[in-house]
Amino acid sequence: MSLAARLIADRPEALPASAAPPLSLVKLAPEAWDAAIARFDDVCQEQLMVFAGARWPGVVQEPLLFMEGGEVVGGCLVMVQPLPLKLGAIAVAKWAPMLARANRPDALLAYSRMIDLMVAEYAERRGMMLSVLPRAALGERNDQYEHLTGRGFRAGAKLLFPDRYIVNLRLSDDEQRRSFHQKWRYHLNKADRAGLAFERAEPARRAEFDALYAQMVDRKKFPDHSAYDTVPALMEIADPALRPELFFVRHEGEVVAGAIIFKAGERAVYLYGATSADALELRAGYFLHWHIIRWLRDNTEARWYDLGGTDGFQGLHQFKKGMVGERGIIAPVPPVANYAARLWPRLVGEAAFAGRELAHQIGRQLDRLRPDRANPDQQRGSGDR
């Protein structure tokens, strides 16, 4: 069944493509991008210019808005990566294209029309391979990824541990605590009696979190391949709607846990967390996340709290799974979806991705050989959701 036919069958109120007003692509000035997407339902930190510029300074960033008449339907920050020896370029869209309003009745049709314009611009007109990575779905199937593969995109690289752990924020305190798994709730009850205090902090106190984070990485020996070097730029965002929140937990006046949370859009995201050596016995992590959940529910429009993945550590899996509980979602990030209109862009693009994946595999193996690094211990593909 075609996309348009399935849309009409599943959602009769959605217009078929032939009846919808034409969608146009507008290239935006980089300095105007973050403000333009700040109130999108699908906004995420990876699509912010301030994040992408700090994370990938050598990549060309191309901000695109998709317009229907005078209405903004969605947008996408496309990263154009030139290949060595001027062999071509790859256009990458991570967690995008984004919808301005995710609950519109024709959401999947709108997504498909944005993809059509991106294919026309990057794959057909400019002769690049277009690589799209949708987010983990909030339903039983990932309609966006299914659309991409149905349109001719080919599956590319996938994460070793693709599951994302997503908490439902729209529950009462009592409903949320009942949703937690029994053992998680037990530890939270112990934390409630440990004399801990939760606080929201101003961005100027980031240095306290930096120190706590550095101590934790050194203590736990986790290999840190994160984008932590983007935190200063994120915490300096002028728009409070886009700027991440900083939270701390104290015990007897000392900071024992902290977190940096992206709160814009419908899906808040746990970016970074840190704990002191005393936090484990105090169950400070349970206390911290419980109060973050309540703060997000009461102070934002977010419907979900994305805890991220596990990087292959079983302890993180158990902790996050228990927090997601009965009312949340554990869903995988799909593989990258690649499309090229001609043979050469596909060959050089897939070769470039294969080379990058090989470099990542070598890096992982080197991490495993280092005695000062913790090794992943979660079984892949266990299906324990």
C-alpha cells in the first residue's frame, strides 16, 4: 500500500498529497535558525545551530524551513560533509526533519513531503547521498523509518545498543510512582528518607557540574565519547526556552548528584548526569530523576522524558528500565537511512560510512584493552524491554 493510501485508510481526515497545498523549501540564515525552531514540537539539541557548530565545526550547516503557504510545517538542519579528494559530499539529517506541530492529523504525510523536497535538493539536484536518522518512535512502529525504506532509502549503520528509554511525563505523582518498577520504587523510597534536597540551579553554576562530571568519569572509568564539550555553548543560549536546565541534589550541604536536561519541545532529553562517590549509598540518582520528572511535568509542555541509551552497560539498562516502568516506552533508534539518486554518490557515500564505522570499531576495541576503562557488559539483542 502506498503512503498516501495508508494515510487515508489510517486517518481519513488527512489530505492526500494531490489535494494538499504545495510545500516549499526556504533556506534560512544560520544566525536565525535556532530562534525559528525554538517552539517546534520536535525540536532537539542535535538540530540546534549552537550545538552542531560546536560539535562539528568543519561541517557546512544548511538550515531549511518547509513552508505551506504562510505556515511553517517543519524544518531541518542539514549537515553537508565533503568527502576526501573531492569525491563528493554527504548530506546528513539527524533526528530530522522536524515537525513544528507533531499532532497535526497529516503528520506522516507532512513528513513525507519534507523528505521529498530534501531528496530533490540534495540527491537529485546536487548529486549527494542523503542520510536521514529518525528518532526512536513513541508508538509500536516507526512510521518515519518505514516511509524512508518504502521510498527507496537503504538501511545503513545502526547503533550497537539502539534502545532509548522514555518516561511518560503526563502522570500524577501517584500514577508515576506506581508506574516505576518495584525495585526502582523501593530505592526511591529509601532516597526520600536520606535527607536529600533537590534544587534547580542557574547556568552560572555550571562549573560545579563540570567538577562533579569529571570526578565521576574518572571514578567509574566510563569511556566518554559524548558531546560534553558542547555544554558551554548550550548553557549560554540566550533563549530560556532552548537553554538546558541544570539540577543538583545536595546532602548535608554538599552536591552529590546533578543533571543537565534539554527541555524544549514534546520530548525532554537527559543530556548529562553526574554523581559523587557518596551518591550510590544515598540513592541520589533515584531522588534526582524523580524530581526532574516532576519539574518537567509542572514547568514545561514536554510529554516525554528521553533518558537516552545505555552504551552497553547493564547497570544503566536496569536503572533506566525501572524508571520507564509500566507507562513509559523503550524503543530502538532505527538504522541510518541512505538515499542516492545515482550510483557514484551511493558508492562513495557508503564507502565513507563504512570507513567511519571501521574507525569506531577500532576505537571500541582499544577501549576494551585499556585497564583504566570500564567495559560494556550488556548483552546485545536480549529483547529485554
